[in-house]
Amino acid sequence: MAMNSLEALFEDTLRDMYYAEKKLTKILPKMAKKATTEELAEAFTSHAEETAGQVQRIEKVFELLDKTPRAKKCEALEGLSAEGDHVMEDAEDDGVMDAGLIATAQAVEHYEIARYGTLIAWANQLDMTEAADLLAETLEEEKAADEKLSGLAETVNPMAAHKAAA
């Protein structure tokens, strides 16, 4: 797709996020299974459900653009996913596993926060108010997920650190 306009760049980035969110609906349940605390598992499970709604919102934005929803491989998420796989395969301690899962999930949230912020700014620039509103709803969910993970990290990280000291 030629990116010779802000509209084209918006659509290209939206396709990237569509891929990312669809992939996350598969990744988050795996992370929930690997989490060793119930709180963290629940955080991943509830965000997986939220992510399914985010996929639907992106589909609505495509409808507003009069475009068929099509995903474009998100290289950033592929890399972050590989980092998460590494943690899930190699962490030998419960606290270390959970700390690593939180770190991976927060890296994903920060990527999504950056992307949605940009998409909202572009949608507003393009007078696509309804699209901006839909994307803003997702942005708020991503920020809330990041805050929840930060709170969980406050209890999980010391558990991982005590193991190292023992």
C-alpha cells in the first residue's frame, strides 16, 4: 500500500494494530496459564476479553473508512511476543516468571499506548471524530491495564528479588 497521505498512513497503522490485537487475544490466555499468582492470571484473562472488544472497535473504524478490515504483520508485537516466549520457557522460579510476564505485558501496553495516541491524533487531524472516539476508548483500557500491571509488579517484583537473595 502506497503511503502518500495521512489517510494512508492512518490505515496502514490501523492494520498493524488490528494484527497486534488479534494476536494478543491468543497470547494473553497463554500468559494467564503461565502466571503463578491468581491475581496476575486474572489480569491477563480479563485483558484478553477486553482485547476482543478492541478488535471489534478497530473493525468499526475500518467500517467508518469504508474499508475491509485487513491485518498487516506487526513486527513490534512479533518481537515483544518472542521476548514473552523466552520468559515463559526459561523462568525457573514463580516470582521470576511473574515479574518477567509483567515486564513483557507492560512493554506491549506501552507500545499500544503510543500507537493509539498517534492514531487518535491523526483521526482528529483527518476530522474522523467517531474513529478518534473509538480509539480513545481503547487507549483508556490500555492505560488502565498498564496501571493494573504496575500495581501487581509492586508485590511480584519483591518475590522475585527475595529468591535471588536466598
